[in-house]
Amino acid sequence: MLDTTTIITTSILVTWICFIVTLERIFPYTKGVKFFRKGFWLDMVWYTFIQSYFLSILINSYIIAPLKVRFNYEGTVLSHWPIWALVLLFLFTHDFYIYWFHRLQHHNKILWRTHEAHHSNKEVDWLAGSRSHILEIIINQTIEFAPIVLLLDVETAAIVVPIKALLDATWGIWIHSNIDIHSGKLQYIINGPEMHQWHHSDHQEVFYSNYGTKFAFWDWMFGTMFIPGLNPREYKMMKPDKFGLPYDFPQDYFMQHWFAFHRFDVKKIEAIPLVKTYIDWKKPVLRIFKKEEEEPTIGPSPNPQTTK
Ligand SMILES: [Zn+2]
Ligand SMILES: [Zn+2]
């Protein structure tokens, strides 16, 4: 039986997804990105449903709950704060952490292995942000939710945690969305697709830019912002023309995870008959939803980018 909090947060999330998907159809940032884009089912089934389900149990029940028992802190210092102030506090502090950890992931070769999956989609839309290596989620969500659970009493944490999780989900959908928005000076404060679509581009110049998740001011403060057209940034293009990784990356969920620990020749491994059969098993199923899934695009790119 679903509890009231789950029903409310799920309803808000579904409404938000419908709203964002509608805007993507009307005002696409990159034209030609289909709703059932390449990797849609991988992100939806494996990363959004299966991985999220098991990791929430692992992180909450097997990492954070034992920590709560171990430290046995009743949370008397912060628990009298109003809920909105607590949400703002944890939003702000975690976003500061995530800016620096994300930045470190782009600079450190080992940490990059935990983050490259997130950059592997060649088409970036509302769902693309769900693709993250298990290790990345375990690290980030433990650091995000452990302080809330440890520093607050059980009743207050039970309100703050779902609000924070809902904010994560809606904001994640927003910054990855394929929406052509021009928010002007708001991009100094709140992060959105204008900065994050660039972050997912396969342009070398942008690899060390736009690390922010919710707030944009970290990038402005620490000199890592990249938005062509917004003073003083000049660039040859107003929008990226290619997304994803500059090297081969596996298509399968398990191979994507293994690739972080052991490099292999992706094309060679995926050409092995047994592996190929395994990767392609879903194609007849996918054909029901989207006939063109396995057909290569013929003719000129449907996605002429605006250039400056
Ligand atoms: Zn990144
Ligand atoms: Zn992202």
C-alpha cells in the first residue's frame, strides 16, 4: 500500500515530466531528438527503475540506517528549524559539495570512470540524467542524505528527505531537458538546460565547465561557466553540435558498469556473436514502440545547429 508522501511526490513528478516533455516537443534545443531516442529504454528500465530501486534500499537501509544507530543523535539542534529553512540549508550545502566533487570527477582519471556513463548519451533529454554509474550514486546520495538523517530527528527527516529527493528528480529532469530556453541573467543563479546541455556536449573546450547542478553561481564564482552569448563568453557556436563521449562506450547496462573497472575494445566485444545476440535481443520488442530504432538515419542531419 502506497503512503500519502509517495502518492503526492509521484503525482508531482509525473505532472512535471508531462510538462517538460511537452515543452521539449514544442521548443526543442536540439531538433530531431525523438521521445524514444537511442538509449531511452536503457535509461528508463535499468537506470530509473531497477537501479534506483535497489540503490535506495542499499543506501537507506544498509549504509545510512546503521550510521544513525551507531551515532544515535536525536537531532535536537536543527530539528526545531522550519522545514523550508532545513530544505534550503541541505540544498545549498549539498550543491556546494556536488559542484566540487563533479569538478574533481572531470579532473581525476579514476573518478572520471564513475562519471563517464552519465556523459555517454549522444542525445540529451529529460531522461538522460538518470544514467549514472552505481558507484557515483552510492557516493553522492550517501553524502546527500546521511547528514539529513543523522542531524535531524526521525519525524523531521521523514519530511525533509522526500522533499529533497523530489527536488533532485525535478531539477535533474529540468537541467537535462532538451528545451530551448533563454533565461538571460537567471543563468547567473539557477542552473538549467542552457548550461547543462553544453556540459554534455562532446566539445573539448567545455569538458571542464558547467559543473553546477541546481545553482549556477558556483560556476560563475569559481570561473567554470560556459554559455556562448552571455557576456563575456564568445564561442564559434551558440549550441553544441555533438553530445556524448569522444570514445566508444558499451551499450549494455552491465558492460557500462564493468567498463569503469576494466577497459576493453567495445566494438570487438560487441561484435562477438553471443554478446551481439544478448545486446540485440530487445530489438524485436523495441520495434513495437519505434520502428526506426535500428535503422540508420539516411540523408543530411535533421539537426542543423545555430552558429554564430
Ligand atoms: Zn560531468
Ligand atoms: Zn548531466
